[in-house]
Amino acid sequence: MQPYRIDHITDRNPPRLRVLYAVFMTLAPIFVVWRTAVVNWTVWYGPVAWAAEMFAVVTTAMFVVSLRTRTRPVPLTVTTPVSSTVDILVPTVNEPLPVLEPTVLGALRVRGVRDVIVLDDGDRAEIRAMAARLGARYLPRTTSEGAKAGNLNHGLSVTDAEFVVTLDADHIPLPEFIEKTLGYFADPDVAVVQSPQSFYNTESFTFRPRRGTEAAWHEQEMFYGGVQPTKNSTNSAIYTGTSAMLRRSALDAAGGFAEDTSTEDIHTSLRLHARGGKSVYLEEPLAYGLEVDNLRQYYGTRRRWAIGSLHLLLRHPDSPLRARGLTFHQRLNYTSAMIAHFQGLNRLLYLLIPVAALTTGVAQVTGPYAVYGFAFLAFTVFSIHTVVSFGRGHYHMLHSEAFAVADTLPMLAALPAALFGERQFGVTQKRARRTTDAPLKWAYRVFALAEVGALGFAVTRLIQGEHVVIAAWAAASLALSAGYTLFFLAGTERYERRPVTPWYTDLAPADLYERIVALSAPSPAGPPAADPSVAGPGREKIPA
């Protein structure tokens, strides 16, 4: 008898997307060949500008290829009691009791769970007492070796469950978590079933209002709503560290959770795929957690992601550039996800190159500069339009680009650590203040001032009639980048100055859990929203 295999439903692309894909994949190599032919090798920034533009073309092409086909697994809901053993692992370091307790309470109420194991790297008396009071197992460590991955592996050493669910300390699961995920493991090759990371503190500055709807846009919406679903078609969906179920035997075959990078989630995911494991991504939120509260947390998290990803890409034997066992599409998807962290450097070059060209009066290309300027801007606009179209409503022209510009500083700060071998493990503080320390805010202000200063330099040269064509191109390019930077900073400043008491602040753990569970209850208007990250309770206007 043939083993069970998962069926997927493929969302049919409208003719417009098929045409757009064909046109982009035709124009991209033409642009590359032409742009290579007109490099000005007589100035240092000529080949640098070419490299920056080639990076943008290649990463956009990889992105568009990965977004081409969107599929959804056919729902496979199991009924309890389940015949398989499932344990839930909740790693914690320094999260306060009001953050951790609702998660443990929710985990104990997941239908079909055998044990909930609280993995405490802090060995705290109050966490031990909470676990005993609720009926969870408590497993402290005397060392923090391996950080979160080491803590999870410590948990694996005391459980013989066939499947484990991993939950970050702040992610409160819904009762149907196991019922919604376990069925896919009827395919013996499935190693992990991942659901989106969704958040209930939608007052965070990473959420932005969306015109025409009450649902907010979220900074990670493109990844969880646009990118991950397209990875189902190529068995490339990424394990993201929380809100997922994993097959224990597959984990054992991969050597457990990867401890030697600061991004243990994508590293573990790569190892599972390299050993023939399958991944399934469900768009339906099955747990709700806490998003970052201020710019310092955002900066630290993105820097840590960049360090781990670039270290894995450039310095680790498991790099997708050389790891054995990956399919072509898996290799492409992992490489695309990791090299994206070079975008900070690329954006810095896009700031410096126009200034260099205006200062010397020598263009970075040979031949008519007006032709280059028109071709560059036209292809850039078409590329953005292509990405927005294949984002299928999850890529926001303003918010997505503004946050991408904001990622420039943490990505740049990550480069020395990633290139020279530093590994930075860290934990994002939960329920923190909105305000950010002055040095980091000034770093962003100086970056914005540099953008505006470069724009002013270009406009001045344009008005004076010096190097008019170069100045016009530089002004157009810098105006867009400076506008995104100022928009992000203005939104962050407004967020910090707006006094808000989050709706969940004074709720008892049991009450918070009940409010989260209410999200999954069907309403008269239809089923609950499946849009990742934005399906949580509304902003501050939550009824009691």
C-alpha cells in the first residue's frame, strides 16, 4: 500500500500575473546584459554601482520565481482523543510570569496534548511554582549553552513523544492546535507543520492602518501571508521557531535543534529539508503572541536575524550554497531568504553612488546618461510593480518599503559580526515601554539627515545647471529613499508620543487566554480572519 501523501490546492494565477511573470523574466536578463555593457570602469563607483544593481535584479528575480505559485494544503483536521503522543515545549529565559503563564495555561488546554514542559533557562522559583500550580512539567537548566535551541534539545532529552509542538514563551495556543496540524503527519515524510506567527498586541508600531478596512497591515505580513504559502508548492516552507509541530524522529535524524547559529529556526528547517523531510505551511493562526514594542527591540531582533542568516550562508557547512540533500527550489528559497540581509549594504550604496557621481561630475556608466537614467528608473518601477502584484495584497507600497529602509541600520550593524564569526543570541523583552533609547533614535535621525542632505545636494546641482542629467536621476532616486525614511521615523515618533494602556495589561492569565480563544470562534459574519498577524484583537478599542 502506498503511504498517504498530502494534497494541495493550487490558487490559479490570473492571466495578468502570468503575462507579468513572462515579461519580467524576459526583461531582467536583457537589462543585465545591457547594464554590464555600459559599466564605467574608469571610476571606482562604476563597478560598485553595477554590483548593487545586479544584486537588486538577482534578488528580485529569485523572489518573483519563489512567489509564482501559491498552494494550500487540503485541511486535515483530526478528532480527539488522538492516538499519537504530542508534547508541547515552552522555552523561557527571562520572560515575566504575566507573559508566560497564559501560554502555559493555553498549552495545557490544547486538546490532545500529553505533557506541557516548561523549559526554564533561568531556574526561577516563581516559574517553578506556576508550573506546579497549573500541572505542567518544569525543567530548569544549570547552563544556557546553545541558547533557545539548547533549551529545546534539553526538553527533547526528557520526552519520548512522537511529535512536539514548540511555542515561544509569549505565544498562547488555541485549543484546536493539535487537531489542525497532526493530520498532515499521516504522510510519513512530513517533518514539520508551521502556522503563522500572529500577534495580539496590534497597538505595536509594526502594525499600520490599512485604508478601507479595520484589519491592520503588519510588518511581517508579506512573509507569512505572501511568501510562506508559495513555498508549499516546492516543499520549502520554513520552520520559524514557534507555533509549529515537528516529528520527533525527523528532529533526531537532523541532530535536534541547531545550536550553532543565532537563527536556530531557519537552520533547523534547512537541516530537516536536507534530510528529505517535508514541510507544510498553514495560513490559519493557531497561536497569538507579543510583537516588539519599541524601535530598540525591532533593531535588536532584525540585527540578530541578519547575523544568524549571514553566518549560516557564508561561514557554516550547512550553508544552502553547499549543503547536500536540498532540491533546487529549496536551495533557491533558503539562499534568497539569507542574502536578503545584504539589502542594508545595497541601500547604503544607493545613497553613496549618486553623491559620488555628482561630486566628480563623472557618471557610473558610459554612453548617454539620460538613456541609462530612464532605463534604470523604468526597470526599477516595473520590478516594484511585479513584486507588489505577486504579493497578492500583502505587499504595501508605502509601509513595506518604509520598513525595508528601516532595516538598513540593523543589517549594516550585523555585517561585521556575521563576516567575522560573532554569534549573538538574545531574547526580545516582552511588554516593554514604547520609548527607545536616545542613541539609537539619533542613529536613525542621522541616517535620515544623510538621505535628506544627499537629496539637497542633488537638487542644488540641478538648480545650478551642473551635471543636470546626473542630478535629475540622483534627485529622483534619493527623493524616494528619503521619503520612505522620513515616513518611518514620523510614524515611530507618533507611536512613542501616544500614551496608550494596552487592553491586555491588567487581565488575569485565564481572562487573557479566554480572549485569545474567542478569536477562533466563528462569527455570524463568517469564519475568523486567516490573515496572519492581523487577526488578533483590535487595537485599543477592545470591549470588556
